[in-house]
Amino acid sequence: MVVAKVWQRVKAFEGNPKQSDFKLVDEKLADTLKENEILIEAVYFTVDPYIRVLDLPTGLPAEQVARILDSKAKDFPKGSLVLAHVGWRSHAIINVTEPMNLGFKATIVPEIAGLSPSLWLGIIGMPGVTAYMAFLERCDPKPGEVVVVSAASGAVGSVVGQLARDKGCTVIGSAGSKDKCDWLKSLGFQHVFNYKETAPEEALKQYAPDGVDIYYDNVGGDHTEAVLNNLRVKARVLICGQISAYNQARDMVPNPYRKILRAEAKVQGFLIFKHLADFPRVRKEIISLVQQKKLQPRETITQGFKNMPQAFMDLFTGANFGKAIIKV
Amino acid sequence: MVVAKVWQRVKAFEGNPKQSDFKLVDEKLADTLKENEILIEAVYFTVDPYIRVLDLPTGLPAEQVARILDSKAKDFPKGSLVLAHVGWRSHAIINVTEPMNLGFKATIVPEIAGLSPSLWLGIIGMPGVTAYMAFLERCDPKPGEVVVVSAASGAVGSVVGQLARDKGCTVIGSAGSKDKCDWLKSLGFQHVFNYKETAPEEALKQYAPDGVDIYYDNVGGDHTEAVLNNLRVKARVLICGQISAYNQARDMVPNPYRKILRAEAKVQGFLIFKHLADFPRVRKEIISLVQQKKLQPRETITQGFKNMPQAFMDLFTGANFGKAIIKV
């Protein structure tokens, strides 16, 4: 009999998540598999900011790359790696024909030389697919346009910035430390600023004196307000994340509507959970870009399942570079 | 020698425009025309809410249908009617090769049986072209979708509502009196509400219990906030006017960004002044729709150039139905 270790959320988050919000429990799994079921053991986990705002009925959502320990499912052979969206748990039995949390289905992770399986949680996973679809397919970037990316050293932002650079845009990224800014420079961002030292409004005055064509918003708050005050005609704002609002929502914001009208701007939201059918197509494109070195992945890896709450909390204090991954 | 009567704005507007903001002066025109010039006499004027927010260097902007009294311009024969964007003035001399206020160029008004020349200021003019381009070409309306139109009895809103009805949408319109609501019902709006008696939030609960697919915003304020709280997935919000904000801007509004994100909504602005090249194409379409009785024009005509300030002020108190026109 396999006993799964499971992290549970014991109460609703208030403000930044705290260690006391979490509890580790044991859960006995069934002894035998039914038709279409597989028994899996987690190898890598992802933690993402969106967890903060979802209120799933059971446990905490998270995708994992897991090893198949036993299988009664065709096309899911024992020993293979599989993507499973079953929460913060070390082991699970899943039916591969049924959707998991957020509608995700079990997906085999192919073994490709030079690509860590953990990348299927990052640049070849939800954050990368988000960046590709939301930026390339919804923001219509053109050479020479001024693109601002917030949380630019994060899992989504760092991909957006690299895609923008390859489109010939002028890329301005914000991040929360000198190390992160240096890394963004090394990726080819033309301008970077540390938002802890320079207000977005100031940075835009300096780096985007003629305004912003595209703003890829991962944070909300000051960044959004500064861009709304500096929209170029036909500017596009893509609301992808609102990390500043997850823990401290601003109920009232400066009126954006006249600014949107005057610039004929477009402000749109993108939620990856509505686009799961696009994953196979977009994953292929991203794998190709990574193999051509046009996209550089970066991960911050936390060792140990027991440290998963800390890895999650770190997302909100800006401790991670690139994709936050937990290695069991 | 011709002496033009000219309404001038004597000070910046504060809150609702007042009679004392305006002054009527005489202006002597040149005795002779130069090459490409025409002398015109106003027949119809339009007043539009946007005047409130523009700050043009000379006088007050407004388009007029004028009679050509004398001409030294090819294709602009004496006796014809012409559209001219030369402000609140009874007479003018214009060079037809040069752009006027806001980039508009002089355009001959063709004589078409059954269509008053004043319609070139309304349904076949800026408001109609705005409604057509912003709604049909940017909101992607589909049969069965729920469309909300604010200021629905106005020059733009009444056209949007009729276009939405013809697309097979469920149309909800707001207006400021029972008479206006009755008229909208007669045009085929499924639901109407008097926003002076029913708050937009209440109206949406009743008429759009499953949310709003498209909001065509002519007013801003309460209407926009109510819709943002009731967005359907992939909702589209078109910011066309912000009449509630022209005179009493709300500096702070409820945070829309998370709502836009969660619905994957799109909020975009439309400014007709950036689309003057589209007028000939769109005018043809609208003339055809009017001739097929698919679009019903409605005008509120104020008699007398001397009453032009009052006609303008009436826009902000909701006194007019359809297009506000001044007949000299």
C-alpha cells in the first residue's frame, strides 16, 4: 500500500501566504488500480501565483511531473514521465481519461535530449504557453514597438521579453533585484529597472519617452497605472497576472477609461485555463525555439517536497528567478 | 462683403456648460476668393458631446452642412451643399484642398431623394459611421449575444442598438426618460431601462442574469462599473464616449483589471477622428441600410443659430432624442 504525503491548505489565505496556512497529512491510496488508472510518484512540482486566487474544493492545485509506478492505462507505460495536475501530493492514482484540476488531462512527457523534464512545467508548460499565446497571438507585436514587461524575470515575463526581442521590439523589463535586472540584460532586454528602486512612472519617462505600444502585465498596481498614463496610439495591454493584487487588492484605481478611449487602446485579459486544447500546438513551437536557443529557460529549484510551502511563499516576495520548481 | 456670425467660447468649461461660457461675435470675411476657395453659408449644424473635452485653439468645433454661395474650387459648384468642419459660424471661406478642424476635409453632400441633408451630420455622418465601425467592425457581435448600449437614444447609441438587433443580438438599452425608452422599444430593443429610475446594476440583474457579451459604452460611470461586474467570458467593452466623465470625471474607479482577466474580456477605445479615410466606404453601407429601413434616423432639431449654445447644453441634460441638429 502506498501512503501519499499531501500538503493541505488549512485556512483561506489572508495577505501573503504563511507557513501556518499549510499542513502535511498522510493519505492511503488504494491497493489496486482499475482500468485506465495509473499510480504516479511526483518528481518535480510547479508553484504558481494563480494558486493564491483559486479556491478549489480539495487541497492546493499544482501540476507535477511524475513517474508512472504502475499502470492499467494504454499509452501510459510504467516508468514513463507524465504531467499530472493533482495538487501538492507525493503520490496519486489517477484515471487518465478524466480531467484533473482546472481541466488538465494527463500528458506523457517525452524524453528529449538536452531538455529537463521539469521544463514541461515552465517554458514548455503553462507559463511558456501562456507567454506565447498571450503575447505573440494577442498583442500583435511589430518591429520597433516599445514593449514593457512587468515581473520580467518570472516564468512568464522572461519568455515574453525574449519573444519580443526576437520580434525586433524595444523591450523594457522590470524586476525586483540587481541580479535579475542583470540577467534580463543578458537576455537582450534593452532597458531594465528595479521596481524597488525606481517607480514605473519614472522608468517610463526615461526609457519610453514617446509612450508604450504593448504592456504585458503580470503584476497590476503601479506598473499598470504608469503605463496607462503613457499609452501610445493603438496601444495594447495584456492582463496576464495581477500578482500585486492577489495579496493586496486595490479596490479603487485611477480611471482608465478615458485614457483607453484617447489612445484607442485595447486592454484584454488572458487566462490559460481556457486554452488547454492549444497546448500541443504551442508546445511544439516553444520546443523548437528553445532548441534554436532563441528562448533560454531559467529555473529556481527548491529541493524537497517538505519545502513546497516556502517555495510558494517565495513567489510573493520575489525570491525566485524564472520558473519556481520543487524537486522531490 | 459677408459678415460671419461666430459663437466663441469665452472661458474653459467647468462642470456643465453654461450660457455665459459663450459669446456671439461678428467676423468680416474677405471680399474675393482665391484659387480652391469656396464661400459657404451654414444650413445645418451638429453639436456633439466630444466638444466638451477638446481644446481647439480657435472657437468651438462643429461640422455643418452649408450651401456654397461662391466657388473657385473645381468639383465644388456654387449652389451645392457641402460638409464643412469650421466651427460655430454662419459663414466661412475655406480652401477645399486643406484639412479643417480635426482633419476633416470638405465633402459634397449628394442629393438623395428621401434623405435630408442633415442626416450627413448624423446617421450618415460622424455618429453613424462611429456606431458602424466601432460596433460592427470591432465588437464582433454574434446572434444571441447580450448587448448593452448606454445613451441608447442618442445619435450613436440608437444606431448601435439597431445594428445589434439586426445581428440577432439581445439588445438592452438605457435612456433617460420614458419617452426615449418607448422609442427604443419601437426600434426593436428587447429591454430598456430609464437609468434615472433604475440603477444599471439592478437592470442587468433583471435583463442580463447570465452576464453581458458586449457593452457599447457612451457614458462611463455607473453603467461601465455595472457591466464590469457582469462580464461574460470573452466579453467585449467598447469605450466610445464618456459623457458622464466629460463634466464630472471620476478620478478613481473600482479596479477593473481582475475582472477583465477573469472573463478574458477585451476593453477597447474607439476615436472616430483617427478613421476619416473610412468615411466614404462606411457612408455607402449606412445609406443602404437607411434606404432598406433597417436603420431609422431620428433627429432633435433646434431652430436658429442663436440657440446653438442651448442645443449644446441640452446634450448633457439628456434633452435630445437621436441626433442633435441646429437648423439655421
